[in-house]
Amino acid sequence: MDITLLNWQGLAIGACTFIIIGVFHPLVIKGEYYFGTKINYVFFLLGVVASILALLTNGVFLSAILAVVAFSSFWSIKEVIEQKERVRKGWFPANPKRRESREKSAK
């Protein structure tokens, strides 16, 4: 079997998806820590822009990667809300410089 005849695009898209999800995980945690749920506006805007770019891109590979970024951004909105709950439960540290965490510690 000639290795040059194999279609590597599917595996490359899978690997890029794995990396993108891995990048978004700390973005959600750090975004919620520093900006609270306001970071959801950034994730929404990134998702919309990446969706539009995925529709306008001719290449299947780049279009798929942009779609993965778009839907990872949209999923991150949900994760930020859940991250806020994880912080409230004490599973993750709250940012003491943000007003919400100061109010929580004052109670």
C-alpha cells in the first residue's frame, strides 16, 4: 500500500479538533476567572465570525476547522455558566479582584 494514496484529511481534522477543544478548556476557566460571564459575548462573537468564515471558505479542511472553532465557541458559552457554578461550589478559585467574589466572601 502506497502511503501517499491515503487520505489524511480526516485524521488531520480530528487532530485539529482535539487541539481546539484542548485550547478552549483553559480559555473558559481563565475567561471566567478574569471576566466572569461577560466573556460569553466574546465567545458568541467568535462563534458567529468563525461560522460565517466556514460558510465562505472553499476548502473542506479549513471550513471544517473553522466550524469546529465556531461550535467550540458556542459550547464555551455553556461551559462559562457551568464554570461559574463550579467556582461557587469551591471546586475552582474565585478571583478576589472581581466584585462578585468579594460579595461572596463577605457573606
